[in-house]
Amino acid sequence: MSKSRKHTEELSCGGSRLPDRLRRTLPALPSQQTNVLVKHIMRLKAMHPEIHIKFRDVQLTDMDECTLQLLLDDLNEQLGID
Amino acid sequence: MTRLRANASLRHIRSDSDVIADFVAIGPAVAAQEIDLRWWGMPPGSTHGTGEEDSHWVWQLLCEYALGSSYREATGLRTPDGLFQGAMIYSTDAESVLEPNSGAVYVDYIATAPWNRRGVTDSPTYRAVGSELLCQAAHHSHLLGLRGRVTLASLPGALRFYRERGFLPTGDAVEGMPLLELPPDRSRAWLIEKGLIGNV
């Protein structure tokens, strides 16, 4: 897709619920998690069980924002997320 | 940018200027008041009126559905006047159709406000609402290590919109609607173009 492409169409609406046959089997996560960073890291851990987790013995919810960001930076590096 | 962006620029058509709209997480109560009542100007669930394919959708219920899984999100784009210009429910625990055994984000529901649609009004207010919502789903997919894959079921009238943004047919369908998927290379190109990831 080039930078100069012209999108002519606008979207009104669309969709249908994710069918079970297309749903991955992932572990349930705490549903009341309100910290966006904690929720994001929990999802990354669930989706990529192969990644190495620093501070494994510390609860995510006990970490301050700075430590959470360090942990996320490390996970992103392992997963090649820029 | 290692986090989802907080806002996006929408084009206000009449003034030919950009307006910054915030991405806002939507709960059932907000959906009931700010989308169901305002978008169609009628009680939620009413089937009167416009003939638009989503005019019977009850966003309050869709947001309750979103709350049912820790892998789902309900988000909307809200302009400074407090109005939601579009909304989307998506799941981050989907399976890619084009690349089995890989993850993808799946867009369950997406819609723009009626006043932004050419099929509803001769002079829509904003453009790019659907595109910005969809781009947010692609960015979330990227940030979750799903390589930007986005899957969705397209209504016939929206096929061209999705194809223009790089979605490919998968040969699969959901409830008679063709399943499309945005593959990693096309998603990456879009996110680079939007300045959401670097070109390395």
C-alpha cells in the first residue's frame, strides 16, 4: 500500500460475533483488572506462554508503573514488537 | 509507540478541518445513554426508521457481551462535543484464518454514527471514523504480538472499504458473510503509514 493511495469508501457498520470455532483456547484472566498496563501484560503472557518473564515471583498488581513498563519493554523485545 | 494511541484525527467535512477524537472504553451504561439513545433517536431495540443494517443493534447489550471476556474490548471515538462518532467491539483471542495456529484480533461489531453516513444523510459530519477504529484494532493486534492480523465478517456493502485497506478474502464465512483478514505485511504497511510503528 503506497502512501499516496486514496481511500474512497466509508464504513457504515458491520460484524458478527466471533464464532467459537475461531476462538483460541486461552487461560481466563481476572475480569476486574482496571490497570491498562497490567491487563496488557497479562494478555501477552497468556498469548505467548513461551516468553521469559522477569520478576516472575512478584504479582503484577504489586508493581509500580515504572517496573511494569520495564517488564513490558522486555516482553516487547522478546516478541519483536516495535 | 508501545501503547495504543489515545486519540485520532477525524475530518470534519463541512469545515474541511481536522478534529481530535478520543478513544474511550465504553461500558453498558454509557452505551445505553450515549449511543443507543442518541444515534437513532429512538428507544434501544426499536426497528423503526432508517433501514440501516445496524439500526436494531443495542450497544448496551453489545457492551455487556464485551464484558463477558477479559479478551474483549469495547471502544468508541468521542469528539470534544461529547458525541460518539463510532464504536467497535473486538476480541483479541481469535484464531487467524489465513495462518492457522496464529492469533488475530477479530472485530465483532463496528459502526459509525448515523450522521456520518452517506446512506443516512446527504451531508455527513465526519469522515474516517470507521477507518480509525479499524486501525486501532490493527495496532492492538500488533501490540499483542499478533503481527497486526485482523479478521472480520463483512457485509456485502462494506467489502470495498475493507479491500481498500488491505483485507483479503479467506474463503471462509460467518453467518453467510465473507470472512476477511488483514495479513501482517499489509497491516504493518498501514501502521507505518499512520505513524504508529517505525519503518525498520
